Amino acid sequence: MEHVERREAVVVGGGQAGLSTAYELTRGGLDIAVLEADPRVGDAWRRRWDSLRLFTPARYDTLPGLAFPAPSGSYPSKDEMANYLETYAHLMALPVRTGVRVRSVTRKGSTYLLETTAGTIESDHVVVAAGHDRTYIPEVAASIASAVSQLHSGGYRSPSQLDGPGRGVGAALLEMLERLMRERGIRAVRAEASSNARDFYLRRGYRGTGVQTPDGAWPIAKPL
């Protein structure tokens, strides 16, 4: 008969939400396990594009119990965030198991059974903090002419992959365009992005070269 491990609580996911939850649960004295599918804590950040920086300053990126090791007004890189999460899990002695993927969670009376790649765990409580890191391609993409290059942000790594106008929604597109403009000496490009993304990007303190949107030109450049 297969051995069933017993825990009071299991946290699925070792990112910001999962580690913060694990910190509070261990402080409360619960016997827990944190299951992270990636080989290392923070790998979800390491996979992102090379120039990515957080869209929030360091003072808002701190997890409970450990300050983020960067000036409060700076915008940490994706690798700085990844390393911070890994260090956090270690210094807080959180019981994180990397390389363990949860296949299913089912109810068993008053408890839960988690089938994982490393065996079965029975737990009184389960916190799902796995995030959402899946590539979504809208149906309209199939109707775009094959001569038009399409690149999802999940597959983007550097400006060498980009050519022509930028179309998309959100700060990810604008982050990519800002790097493209700097590396190629472009003064202005046309981008189709949401007004919310535009306003958010401006609040980060960008100014200089211009990005043309349907609402008109507005500036992006290096943060002050």
C-alpha cells in the first residue's frame, strides 16, 4: 500500500503568495509543506525576458520578515526578484520542496488528498498559490496574415526578436518597446496599448523618447 504523508497544511506554489502564506502558517505553529514545481524557487521569474524589471518599486516587493535588498524607490530586475525569493525561503527556513508538481487535489471527508509527482499527501488545509504562468493566444491571432510576425511576451527574450510596430495590451509591451528603442536608437514607435497601461507606465517616472498610441504620443525612457 502506498505511503500517505500527513500534514496540517500544504501550500501549492513557492512564489510570493506561497512563501508569504507559508511564513505566516509556520509562525502559527502548523506542520506544513510547500510544493514548488520548478527546480528552484524563483524560476518563474528567471524564465522571463532578459530586461524585465518589476512594475512596482522595491519598497512594495518585500515579503513579511525580510526587506528587499534594494533601494526603496528602485525597480528590481527579474533575477533580483528570483534570488530574493530563493533567499527568503532559505532564511525563513520554510519547508519548500522543489521539483514537486501537484497532479490533483481531492476531498476526503474533512481532509484533502494531494497526488503529487513525489507521492500522496493528506492535509487538513490546502492553499493554492500556483499563480498563472500559461501562454494565452487569443483566437484572433489565427486570422492575422502569415506575413505578420507574432510574438507572445511568454516567448520574448530580447529586442533582436522584434521588428515593426508593437501591438498589445499592458505594461509588458511597453517595457519591451522601451528596451527596443534604446538599443536601436529609435526616437518614436507606434504602440497599441490600453490607456491604463499608459497611465501606469507614466507613473513609473519614464520620460524622453515617444511612443505613439491611439490617444496620442506620450514619452517613455529610463526611470529617473
